[in-house]
Amino acid sequence: MSGIRTRRQFLNVAAASALPLALQAEETKPKAITVVVWDERQPEQKQVYSNFLGNQIADHLKTKPGLTVKSVGIDDPLKGLSPLVLRDAEVLIWWGHKRQAEITPEMAKPIIDRIREGTLSLIALHSAHWATPFVEAMNERTKADAERTLKADGRKVEITYAAPPRRYTLPKTTDRLTPYIELRKFPDGSEKATVYLPYCCFPAYRADGKPSQIRVLKPNHPIAKELPKEFELPQTEMYGEVFHIPEPDEVVFEERWASGDWFRSGMVWKLGKGRVFYFRPGHETYAVYKEAPALRVIENAVRWLASGDR
């Protein structure tokens, strides 16, 4: 019996010794990145995406290691933006088009707050240039830039913010580029500024499905990892500069068409401690997000935006 007890004691000691090593291995295992893909889920998408565009992106990301992915839509409870859905999200990918106005600034505020605090990043795709979270993020970045410029060196300037006069309409080619500041100085030394918020749009688009050439401007950027210096999208919608947005911190991609049109197609802005990435290519009836380079851009962006390098 004493021999049995000895063997049992040895096994117990060995198990106890192995337990800290197992716990240590569990602690050092990288935590999966939590991604939420939000999609308006337009019926037109079914022409090329049998299970909607957002689900196409989500299903692709689910095949990649280290990612936990959830797909939601505008017809889900609370427009797909419930606290339960967004609570653990580190990256939010957004596709919106015809129903942008159904997401109010109040609905987008928790998203903006979390971007500012550095616990969430936003990827806006194609027509999401008018998505409420993207517009509100650009407005907040514009306000931060204006405050830094106008109140440098302790200046006291009364600031008023003016929204674009025509929401969900294209700016004219003759319109002044937004955002911009009009500053007035009075004899008593006071100053008043009007900051015109960005349209978050551009004067030209063309849904003719012609191919575009995308050039990587920053080949060493993490979003451009394992991409060729140039690649073609065989069928996409054209957007034409100038894009009415605050000056980006980084322009990673530039897109050109045989017609001579061009666009800054991959841009990054810092907002507080977080970041926003806009990727232009797309159209609900063109299979852009079945193309390997476009999907690679999204995966790269997810991993970089969720990393500690923010």
C-alpha cells in the first residue's frame, strides 16, 4: 500500500507542477480579435452575393486564424447595434447605402465614444462614406483639428459648426472643399470662427463597372501587407475626386481609371486614441469583395486596427 501511495503522491505532484505551465500557455496564447460586420443587406446584393455582401466578408474572415467574427444587419434588433453586439467588438466593418439615414447620430454616439477611447476601430467600405458612424467620426475629427488650430497659444475664439446644406447630395465641382474655416476678427480683439463640416462625398461617380487600377502608396504599411505594388479590380464603381473629408493622416492606396478619374482609395484618420479606415472599392452588384486583394486589405486592416500599435 505504501508503494501505491508513493506512486499516487508522485502523480499528484507532477499534475500540480504541470498546472502552472498549462495556465501560463493559456495566458500567452493571443486573444482572438472580435470583429463585427454591419451590412445594410440590400436586395440588389443578391445579384452577386448569394448571402449578402456583409456575410461574404464575414464568412471569409471566419476562415482566418485569430479572428472571432459576427455579422449583423440593419433589420436586426436595434438596427444591429445593440450593446450585446458591440460590447466586445474591437473592429466594426460597415457597409451602408440607401438606408443611411435610419442610423441616427444618437445611435452612432456609442461607436464614436469607443473609437475616441481606443477600444474600437471603424472600417467604412465604399458607399459607407455617408454612413452615420463615418460621417460623425469625420465631424469629430474636423472639430478636433479646428480646436487645435484656432485655440493654439491660448487664443480665445468663439466657434460655430455648420453642417453641409444638402445632406445625401453630391457637392458641385465648383463648391469650396469642405471642411474649411471662416474666421472673423473684431475691433475689440474678439474672434469668431465658423467651421464648415465635411460633405463626406465627392462631385462625380459612375456605376459602369469599368476596371480600376489600385496603386499601393505605402508598401510598408501593415494594411498593404502581402499585396502587390499594383493590382486591378476587374469591375467596380468609379468615385471621382475631390473627396470632401478632413485631411487623412495616411493615404495607403490610390485608384485610377482609364478615363483619367482617380481617387484616394485607402485612408486612415486618428480619432482620439482610435482609428478610422476608409476603403473605397465596391458596388452592391459588382463582386469586388470576392476579389483576393480586396479581402486581403480588409483582413490586414482588421489585424492592424485591433493591434496595440494604435
